[in-house]
Amino acid sequence: AEDETYDSLRLINVELNRIFGRPDTMFLRTTPKQFLFDGVPFCVNVIGIAKAICKEIEKRNTKTIRTMPDGSLRFSFFSHKNMTDDGMFTINTGIKDPSRTQMIELWNGRTTLDVWNNRSSGLSSSCNKIHGTDGSGYPPFRTGVERMTIFST
């Protein structure tokens, strides 16, 4: 069983090297522009099992991974948001209250949506409330028991 585990790990290591271009370390050296917008390339000229893995990644059609004209893939955190209009956000700076830092106060001038059905009591569904952050950051001094809320358009 130990030999099988070693052989499996060796195979995985070979395929990861093909996917990520034989990195020297497990830490990626890149620029903020490349990581955030242009994309960090991977799955470049892959063959065999690595190619099949890359095809599966591509099939998942995630917003943060793009297929390039040469068939390679690129990961970027924000490229899907670059040059798009998600509306007007009013974000709290936290100057008056640090616990509100990065909290979305308004979206398109509104504090609520009218998407979700109201409750039978006539009160608006809590799902219509605009609150939380965009997920890229949270207020400082959080404790482990506080709920983290994300608002996404």
C-alpha cells in the first residue's frame, strides 16, 4: 500500500508540474496587475492527464479562469469585473465607525431590493436587504463568532 501511495503521489506531482509549468517553489511570483486583472497563465501546452485535468477546469466555466486563444488558461481575481458596470455602490469608509469599514450602505441609491417575495405579514424578506461587503474585505477587529455577509450583484 505504501508503494502505491508513493507512485500515486509521483504521478500527481508530474501532472501538477505540467499544469503549472514546473514551478521552483509552491509560492507564485507575479505582479498585482497579472494576479488581479491580466491573469496568471497555467495549462500551457499540456499533454496527457494534465490536458484532461485542464479541460475539466475549463468546463467548470468559472468567472476567475479564462481560456486564451492558444488554449491555455489564466486565473485572475477581478478580470471578469474589469470594464463592467455592476451599478453604483456606496461603501462605508469606516472613518466614523470602524466596524462599518467596507460595508455596502447603498446599491444604486437603495438599501433594499424588491426581488424576493414579501412575507405573508407584509414585511420585506430579509433577502432583499442590501448589507455586507463585496467579499474582498471586511471591517477590522472581527471575532471568530461574527457572521460575514457578502452582497453580490
